[in-house]
Amino acid sequence: MEFLVYAAPISGIIALVFAYGLASWISKLDAGTDRMKEIASFISEGAMAFLRREYKTMVVFVAVMFVVLGVGIDWLTAVNYLIGAGFSVLAGYFGMSVATKANVRTANAAREVGMNQALKVAFRGGAVMGLCVVGLGLLGVGSIFIILGIDKMSVITGFSLGASSMALFGRVGGGIYTKAADVGADLVGKVEAGIPEDDPRNPAVIADNVGDNVGDVAGMGSDLFESYVGAIVSAVILALTSTTMDKTAGALFPMALAAIGIIASVIGIMFVRGKENTNPAAALNRGTYVSGGIVIVSSFFLSLSFFGSFNNAYAIIAGLVVGIAIGKLTEIYTSSDFKYVKRIASQCETGPATTIISGFGIGMLSTVWPILFIVAGIIVAYDFAGLYGIALAAVGMLSTTGMVVAVDAYGPIADNAGGIAEMCHLPKEVRVITDKLDSVGNTTAAIGKGFAIGSAALTALALFVSYSQVVGLKTIDLLNPMVVGGLFLGSMLPFFFSALTMNSVGKAAFEMIEEVRRQFREDSGIMAGTSKPDYARCVDISTKAALREMIAPGMMAVVAPIAVGLILGIEALGGLLAGATASGVLLAVMMANAGGAWDNAKKYIEEGHHGGKGSTAHTAAVVGDTVGDPFKDTSGPSINILIKLMTIVALVFAPMFLAFGSLL
Amino acid sequence: MEFLVYAAPISGIIALVFAYGLASWISKLDAGTDRMKEIASFISEGAMAFLRREYKTMVVFVAVMFVVLGVGIDWLTAVNYLIGAGFSVLAGYFGMSVATKANVRTANAAREVGMNQALKVAFRGGAVMGLCVVGLGLLGVGSIFIILGIDKMSVITGFSLGASSMALFGRVGGGIYTKAADVGADLVGKVEAGIPEDDPRNPAVIADNVGDNVGDVAGMGSDLFESYVGAIVSAVILALTSTTMDKTAGALFPMALAAIGIIASVIGIMFVRGKENTNPAAALNRGTYVSGGIVIVSSFFLSLSFFGSFNNAYAIIAGLVVGIAIGKLTEIYTSSDFKYVKRIASQCETGPATTIISGFGIGMLSTVWPILFIVAGIIVAYDFAGLYGIALAAVGMLSTTGMVVAVDAYGPIADNAGGIAEMCHLPKEVRVITDKLDSVGNTTAAIGKGFAIGSAALTALALFVSYSQVVGLKTIDLLNPMVVGGLFLGSMLPFFFSALTMNSVGKAAFEMIEEVRRQFREDSGIMAGTSKPDYARCVDISTKAALREMIAPGMMAVVAPIAVGLILGIEALGGLLAGATASGVLLAVMMANAGGAWDNAKKYIEEGHHGGKGSTAHTAAVVGDTVGDPFKDTSGPSINILIKLMTIVALVFAPMFLAFGSLL
């Protein structure tokens, strides 16, 4: 079994090589007309500039954390932390630089070749992000294992914390960026000035397109990088703390599973090829099912060879099934093919108030089934493989992350392609193709959000269990008022966090609105089409606002668990983590699905139902969609990070809590 | 100490006698002109008819529960259940019949005497409800104790369950009724037809005024009756299961405290007397502070004489302080005197979407401090008096319920008085007085809502602790996946429950909208003022819809804990209760405060800010207010009941869980 140590880093490298191949293929494609290249360069430069400034801002944070970890915990953990943060940065940087090349080439493929080629370009662009996430994640964890060996492997939590802290700023900053730009562009451009989406006269239009990349590509990628690493790390830690399991086998097993997941994802990615005049969703689904199927079959062999029974495979499959189920359920609540979105659309006829009420109600209703699946998954995983099984369920769910991220990142690339087509006044047929790709992208994005939340829930739970083992808690007793107190505090934090991020979007959007209004007011040539708007200023506003606004919620996520651990003690902190995970998952599902449902209700009305565009129902639907924007793209997804980050912080700082005891 | 057994029922009787005195005083007042009497009789008949039909509907439910309890648990518990349900009905019936007399007499007092007298009538009307709630609650618990003695006292949980099941239907049914009527009256009357609030030409206007009574008087009263009884019962049960405490002293102590609270409330009520040209709020606050002060001072004596130390007094005071703090915090987040409501109002300028986002954000933000206070209260209470202390904190908080309900029920009476003044075309000065009283009533209502949630949280926690002791759980361990599963399920239930109630309001309001539109369409004389609208039909629609829609959420609240207890076991049920309480409190606070803040942002704009009535900001504010209506008056308050009811169901059915074991 010795050679298995190398399986993880090798398959990580395979993923990266494959990603490099796809990236080169994309780079060689023609990017179209000069105008297209120019617009694409605006987007690309804006996105990369944001990433660079975001990373620069975080250097201070990372440096402080490095020292805190080094002094407070140990320097090996601190170094691991740096590596984890660095790998997350690399994944985001590579992934997004390719995504911002793929967008314009997708538009050009639609223009010059057709739907099939456009789908291929967009999907391969997304696949680079997916492969970078899993490749770097597994390469990191696997290499650290080889270098440090099983005895020092517990410092791997530092790697996970590094991934988490980057994810925090990536998701929160990216989420604020994208929605400030989006809301700003929509409210002034579409509503006040009456110009269409992606109109080049709108000064915020580039910022809006940049936002799709930094929020939906880089932010989402960092979120799943965190989940992916966190799930593997939690399984490793549970193996290390186990008294009944062979530690090496227990630590290698999740890595071997992840290695198979990477191969499965690569194969799945190759299965995604559309045919002209077929639904692109079918091609994407095929890839997902192929990679899922490979993991399921392999998990039986793997479980048998490692542990001599199928039990661990059942835990893995439980997680995988929960992930797929949550994705499908998300579709039911957010796609206009089902009754819920139609119900919201019909409520739009009686105005914005009933639109909001019904969407909010459906968001809350949509929490029921995902929770039932998560609970069933936990119970099944535990029944077959104990606490370790819960971590395996998370690893199982995340094993096909490469494929999931590929499908997910495809959406914003297609969306960007449509934007570029519009801004460059490409022929109508091009827009028809990109619209089709984009509409599939909306569904996959909603499914991806569901998956991200579900994986965050399982990862946080697995890390929570690891935390309890590392601090040596035999029970976390809800009859202890400290635990109940922790539970209440924890349940409150996602609400607080969402309030902060929502407020940030409001403030940033307000600045954007003022700027767009100012440009229209001071230069009437913009609306006439004779002078160019100052795109860069809007990009700059979004960037600055996002970087400024991500600090407060970010600090809260790091400080809260440390403070509770030191003041109320380790058992109260356990309560806090459980409470935050439970209420966080619910809030995240509710916000993501309400937002998705409003979005699609608006699109449904725009297709001509209930009076179509320009009707009072449509006006109400636009209100719903705007409310839903920060719900689904900022606050909701940010909660994923919050719950994972708090648990990993608790896990990493466990030695400190044990050393100091609690104040109360 | 023997005579103390009689303190509880005697002070209960004192409260009832005092209530009877106030009721007779109100009845003897002049009800004004014939037109006033006629309008008042419509409201009164509609309200009483609703209560009667509501109770009739519940007879089936109560009968089934009676048999289930008798067969499944024991017949003494079942009989106690009947008595508890009956007492809740009596409190609601008495309280509301006086409230619907006081409304018109308040209007007439404003017409014939002045502000001071009008305040007195309205407040005394509310005081009857307050005194009925505490009088019947304590009379019931105290008499059962005398009759059964300490050994059989554990069946008192049946009494509490009876109170809870009536509260469920009272709060949910009342909440649906009032908002269906309100939203229906507003959307068609104010928005479509452009007639003012409370215009007699609006067919839904009577239903709207009836709704204030059945929702804000009877529904709120039944909610606090449940909390009041539940808190005392949980303390009694913890005394009975205690191994370290004198059982009789432990059981008598909360009753003695409640008896003092009644006397304190009666004295507080007498302190409420306004002076002409002063703020009525000052008079109400004086009464609240007087009764709170009496309880605090007495609790020291009581604690010393029962237990020989002040420790129990500290627990009581912790609860009382948490209650007052939550009330004050509620005011900060929902009154236009503070920055948050002003912030929403300024966001109204950029349309309904930003109005909703900012109000939602503030609702979430407003959860932080109440949770910090609740957690601090729990920890303090436990530190001084153990698990029993948590129940004492709840009893302490609720000791002045008589006063709190009086202040709270005053609001809808003043509101009704204003409606009657408008419908009867009374002189403008009358409306000025009732508007002043009403605006104070809005603040007290918001504070009362905060208090209701806080008391529900503490009561539910106290009952949760009692449950654990009765089923003999030494720990409820969050490392047990069944408990985590229960926690997730429990956290989800308030979301599910709110989705159901919100959806019900939507459906019922839709029916109301259709009916009002139909009447306007079919009889043009209504708008001209030459023919009378068919008020009765609107009252009927609200009534039927409320009765129909309250069934599903009501059944869920009863069935969920029983199902989880039987299928997943008693420890998982513990997790469910803790999860439901935590997420329920957060959701309830968020919804109540967001709703209150939107309401007052609209009123703030109507006072002339941001363009005043008719401005685009006002239109946006109306959307916020309409969204907030079911938030603050239906779904939010219903959650209070849900969390208490589920815990009391778990407590009562504990023997069944122990007998059957769990399926999994």
C-alpha cells in the first residue's frame, strides 16, 4: 500500500497538466474582432487587477495570522497555513485568467462556428478552474503527507485554514464586488436610463462583467477549494485521533478517494461535448453522471481493499447522493419548469410586495428537503462508519468537485460571452447562442450553489467532529448552559454576518449608482453613443468597496470562535459551531433559493407570461430579482465560508484553548 | 409556609375581581352616537363570531388530544389538558369582549372628555385582558396544586399543553385573519381605489378592525398565557425532579413569585394615569417600572425566606432584566427615533428593492443584542440557581405579564378607536387624540412583540430542561449524530412553519382582494357613498380562511416532536427542541423587527420626510410595510408558539417515548 502515498500528488499533477492543456487550447483560439479583444481586455484587466489588489490586501491579514499561528500554535502549522493560502491564490489566479480568456473566445466560437463549439470553449474554460481547485488541493495535502509523514500530519489543519481564509475574502469580497456592480448597473442603466442589459453605454457594464468573474468564478472556486481541502483534512484528522483504526490507512483513504475523484472528473470533462441543436444541459449532465458513477463504483473497491468491508463506501455514497439530491432540489425550487417559480411569477401581478412575500416563503419552504437529506446522510454515514463516516460523506460529496466547479464556472463564462456579444454589436444569431448557453448556466449556477451549501454543511460538520476529538471532548452537552449559550450565539452569527454583507452591498451599490448617474449627467455624449463612458472608474469603485467591506465580516468569522473558545470554553465553542452550522445552512439555502427563484420568475415573465416585459408584473419581478441578488450571490454563499472557517479556526486553535482554559 | 399554598389561587382571584371591576367601569361608560354604536357592534360581533367559530373548530382537535392523552399517558393529564384549554378560552373570551367594548368608548372619551380619559379607557380595556391572563393562569396552576398535592403535581404539564394548543390556533388563526384583512383592505382600498385607511366605503374595513382584536388582543393574550403557564410549570417540574431541593418549596416558590407579580401588576395598572398634554407613553412606562420594581424587591425577600439565600432572586432578576432589555432593544430597531428606521426610510428613495434589502438587513442585525442578553441571562441564572434557575428566569421575566399584556392590548384598542372615529366621521380633534394614542400603541406593540419572543425563548428553554429531566437524560450530546440530526431538523422547522403561515396569509389575502374588487365592481354606489358595502362577507372570508389555514401548521407543531421522539428517540428530540428554539428565536426576532421597522419607516415618510405621502419613497415604503405585515403579525409571532408548544408536547408525551423506545 506504500505506493498509494504517491497517488494523491500524482493525480493532483495530472489534473494540473490536463488543465494546462485545456488552457493552451483555449489560448490558441481566435478572440475575434478588435472590438471584441478590446472589451475582453477591459474585463480581463479589471478582473485580474481586482484579484491582485485583493491578494495584496490579504497579505497583511495572512502575515498577522502567520505570526499568531507560529507563536500561539507552532511554526509548522503556520508554514502549512501559508502554503494553503498560496495554493488557493494560485487556483483562483489560474482559473480566472483562463476564464477571462474563454469568455471572448466563446463569443467568437458562437460567431464563427456555432453552438457546439461555443459550449466546448465555455465549458473547457470552466474546467480549468475545476481542475486547478482539485489539482492544487490534493497536490498540497498529498505532498505535505509525504514530507511530514503520519506523525506530524496533524499540522495539515494549517493548510486547511489557509484555504479557508483566502476563501473568506474571495467569496465575501467577490460577492460584494459583483452585486455592487450588478445592482448599480441595473438600477441606473436598465430602470432609470432604460437601456438594455450589457449596453456599452452603461458605465458600470464592464464592472458588472468583471463581477461575474471575480464573484462566480474566483469566489466560487475558492469556496469549493475550501470545502474540498476541509473535507479531506477532517477525515485525516479523525483517522489520526482514532483509537480503533490504522492511522495511516485512515489518512490515506480519503486521499485515494479524492485521487479517483480527480480521474473521474477528467473523464467526465471529456464526456461533455454537445451536438448542434441539442440542449447543452444534457451534455453537462452526462459529464456529471459519468464522474459520479466512476466514484461510486471505485469506492466499493477502495473500501474493501483498505478496510475489508463495504461500510466506508456506503458513507461515501451517502455523501454523494446528498450532494446530487440537493442540486436537484435546488432546481425544483428555482427553475421556471416547476410550480414554485411559476407561483412567484403569478404573484408578481399583484405587485412587488406579494412578489417578495411569496419568494421569501418559497425560499423558506425550500429548506425542508435539503435538511431531510443532510440529516439522513449524516445518520447513514455514521451508522456505517462512525464519526469518520461523516467526514467520508463530505469527501464523497466533494470527490467530483473538479467536474462540479467546471460546470459551475461555465455559467459566468457563457454570461460574459453574451455580454461581449452585446457590447460588440455582434449579429443576433450569436446572442441567441450565448443566451441559450447562459440560460443553462443559470440553472447550473443554482445547482452549484446548492452543492456548495450542502458540501459546506457536511465539511463543517466533519470539521466540528474533528474539533471535538482534538480537544478531547467526550460529549458536547446541550444540558450544559454554556453549550446552549454557545448554540444561541452560533445560530445568531450567520444572521449577523448576512446583515453585514447585505449592508455592504447596499453601501457599495449606492456608490456605484451615484457614479453612473454622475457620468450620465456630466457627459450627455454617453447616452448618445458619441463618447465613451469611464468604465475604469466603476471598476475601481467596486474594487475599493469590496476590499473595504470584506474586512469587518472577515474579522468576525476569525475572532468569534477564538473569543468564545477562550472566554466560554471549548464545550461552549462546540455549541457555537453546531448552532452556526445549523442556522447557517438554513439561511444559506433560503437566501440562495429565494434569490434564484426571483431571478427565474423575472426571466419567466420576460418570456411573455403575465404580460411580459414592461408589464406591471415585470416591474414587480425586477424588484424581486434585485432583492434576490445579494441574497443569492453575496450573503447566502458567504455563509458557506463562515461556517467552515469558524470550525477550522476552532480546530487549529484547539491547542491554545486547551493551554489557557476558559475565563468563565 | 402552609398558607402559601393559597397565595396563588387567591391572587389569581384578586386579579379576576379587579378585572371584573374594570370591565364594569368600562361597560357603564357611554358608547357615543348611534352610528358609533353600530360600527362598534359590527366589530364586536365579527370578533366574537370569529372566536366562537375558532373555538368550535378546535373542539375536534381538543377532543382528539384528550383521548390520545387519556389513553396514551393518563386521564388525569388529559383532564388537566381540558382545563388548561378551557382557561385559555375564557381568558381570550373575556379579554376580547371587553376590548371590543373599550374601543368605541375610547373614541367617545376622546370626543367628549379628552386625551387623559381616552388613555384611561383604552388602557383599562387592555388591563382586563392582562389580568384575565395572569388571573386564570395562576388560579389554574394554584388550584390544581391544592387539589392534587405535590405527589400528583407532575400532571400539571397537561394544563400547560392545553394552554399551548389554544395559543397555537389563537396566534396562527388570529395572525392569518388580521393580515388577510389588512393586506386585502390596503391593497385594494388604499392602493387601487385611493381611499384612506379606515374609510367606511372599504368593504374590508370592518374585517381589518376585527383583525386587530382577534390577532393583537386575543392572539397575543393566548401567546403570553402560554408563556406564563409554561414558565411556572417548568419551574414546578424541575422542582419535582430535583434531588437536592425541597420539592414543595421548589414548586411553591414560582407560584408565590407569580402571586407577587399579580399584585405588582395591579398596583402598576393603577399607576397608569395620564395628564392632559403629556406623552401617554410616560404613563404606560411608569406602570411598567412600578410593577417591575415591586417584583425585584420582593424576590429578595421571597428567595431568602424560601431558600435562605439570595441566589434564586438573582436568577429571577436576570430574567426580568432580559425581558426589559429585549423590549428596549426592539424599540431601538423599530422606532423612527433611532437611526435604523431612518436608514430604511432613506433607502426608500431608491425604490422598493433597496427598501426590502435594508429592512431585511436591519432585521437580521437586530438579532445580535437580544441573543447576547438571552445568553447572558441563561448563564447568570444557571450560575446562581442551576437548571431550576433557568426556569426561574422565565418566571421572573413573566411575573409582570399582567402589566405587559395590559400595555400591549391597549394598542389595538386605541387603533380601533381611531378606526371608529374615522368611520363615524367624528371631528378632527378626536382623530388627533386617537392618532396620538395609536402611535404610542405602535411602539408598545413592538416592545410587546420583543417581550413575547424573549419570554418564549426562556420558557421553551426551561421546558426543554424539564423535558430532559423527566425523560432522565443525563446529557444531550451534540457528538451523537442523532442529536445533530435532531438539531438540524429542529432548526429547519421554524423556517417550514413560517413558510406555511406566510403562504396562508398570501392565499387568504388574495381571496380578500378578489372580494373587495368584486364589491367595488358590482356596486358603484359603494364608492359614491350611497350604498353600504357588504362588511359581513369580508369578515366571513377572513374567518373561514384563518380557520382553514391554521390546521396544517398547527398539526405540524404537534406531530413533529412526537414523530421525532418515536422514530429517532428522546435524545434526538432534545436536539430538535434546542435547534428549533435557537433558530426560531432568531427568525422571530428578525421578522418582528424587520416588520416593525418597515412599518415605522413608512410612517416616518408620511410625516413628511423624503418627500412625504405620494412620493416615490412613500410608494417603496408601502411595499416594505406590506411585506412586513405577515412578518411581524403572523409568521414571527407564530414561531413563539411553535417553539413552546413543541417542547411542552415533548414533555407531556415523555412517558410514551420512554415506553416505546425509538425506531432507529
